[in-house]
Amino acid sequence: MVKTFDLSDKIVLITGGYGHLGKAITESLLFHGAKVYVLARDKNAFETAFASVNPKLFFEYCDVAETDSIKKAYKSIHDKEQRIDVVINNAMFTKGQSPESMTDAEWQTGIDGTLNSVFRCIREIIPYFSEGGKIINVSSMYGVVAPQFEVYDDFPQFLNPPHYGAAKAGVIQLTKYYASYLGKRGVTVNAVIPGPFPSSEVQKQTGFVEALQSKTCLNRIGQPEDLAGAFVFLASEASNFITGQSITVDGGWTIK
């Protein structure tokens, strides 16, 4: 009998694994027995997020904007562990917000940080996944549906930018592409589509939170722990026959 949700001895890499959602994902992976490497740029932020020492948690410097940095991080971990089992592409960076005055440079930065970075991370892991492996990408509900702009009428500072949804839609297609391409090697490629998961700082704007809640079927925003289980599932043996799929965790936002 396979212990389907047991991640013991799995080597899991997660980019940006110390942020609002990344931290909860990382902690859940650890809880289920995985050895987790957080790939990110800021070791101080990592140490602040994970104040208590965990013998199965490690930091590895990685800038997803730079191919060489990704290569070095993967090689360093593989040299130490002799294998990599799961890669979670969670990190992103962006610039610009306005649908009308966004510059070409801002558009390009957003696409690079949200979509191209995922492509780089997938491309560079392929040599390590010759006989299986799992890739989990992070998309967004705005890669599936357009923003409901009335949510942002009174809170323009939180307006979702146009390159974000375009790039996150690209992540879904990239997931399907590489699921098809890598299937013959036994590699699964799936995506998670988060819904409204505003950060703690954003949640201080209670009016905005109420506007978000009203758009979900469950009448609440997502908490980080609501999202973590999908990653445990996709990293585990329970998902071995699932590939090219996207799991939506949005409280029902996209069905209304």
C-alpha cells in the first residue's frame, strides 16, 4: 500500500517559499515529511519567516530572473542530494499597474517575472528529470477570468494589472505544454490556481476584504493554509496519474 500523502524523503524545491503563501506551502510540505529547499534571493527574509530551526529546511540562493542563477541552485542541490523530486514554481516579480499608462518596459518586466521565470525554471530542471519528477506551477484566477473591476473601484491601489493575468494564463498553457512534452519521461506537470488570498498588509483594508469576500461562494477570503494542501497533493504519490491539470483554490470565485 502506497502512503499517498507521505512526502518522507522527497526533495522538494520551492521558489519564493517564504512569502505570504509560500511560507504556508513550505510548512505543509515539511509537516508531511519532505526535505524542502527554499530558492530565493533574501536569506534574511528566509530566516525571519522561519525563526525556528528545522533540520529538513534549507535556503538556496536563486534569482529566477537569471538563468545562470537557476542552474547554479539546481546543481548545488543535486550535488548534495543526488536527486530532485519536486519543483514548485512560486516566485514572481513585476512592475507597473495601470491598464492605460503601463510602459513597454513595465509590461516586459511583468511578463518576464510572472511567465518567463517559470519557463526558465522548467527548462533548467529537465536534465535532472530524465526518469520522473513533478513540476508544480502557480497560476492565478486572473489567468482564467478577467478581474471584476468594481471590486477595485474604491481601492485603486490594489487594481490587478493587465500583464499579470496574461502571464498567469500563459503559465496554464505552459503547464499543459510541458505535461505533454515530458510525459514520456514520467514527469508530471500541474498548476495550482489561487483565488483571493490578500496579504496581511492588504487585509488591513477591511472594505477591500469585504468586496473580495462577496465574490466567492464561501463568502470569505482564502487563508494561506487553505492553499497548502493542493501542493502536498500534487507533490505526493496521490497525484501520480494526474498531469497537465490545474487545481483551482478560489472559494468558488470563478464559478459565479
